[in-house]
Amino acid sequence: MAINEVEIHHLEWPISQIEVKKLEFNYPRFSKLIKEEPNIIQYSKGVKIIAWGKHNQRK
């Protein structure tokens, strides 16, 4: 497995509150971490970033 490490700069993400009417979660990899429904859900369309200095680390 490899982990890519980079330096990143971006403006603050614009965050929007959303309302979820129904949530189905089926992601076995995180089943031990996520046990309850979330108490807050946020969404962002994203921002442009500047990234540099990529380092690949093998684990």
C-alpha cells in the first residue's frame, strides 16, 4: 500500500447544511467506526487547490 503526502493550500471551504430524509450506510470497512446516525451532516461543492511536494511513502 502507498500513501501519497502532498502540501495543499486552499481557501476556506463553503459549507452548506443539508437535511437527510433517509440514510442507508453499507460500508463494511467503517462498520466498527460508525455505529449511529450522524447528528449533523454538511456538504461542500469543493474548492480549487494548489498542491506541491508529492512524496510517495510505501507502507
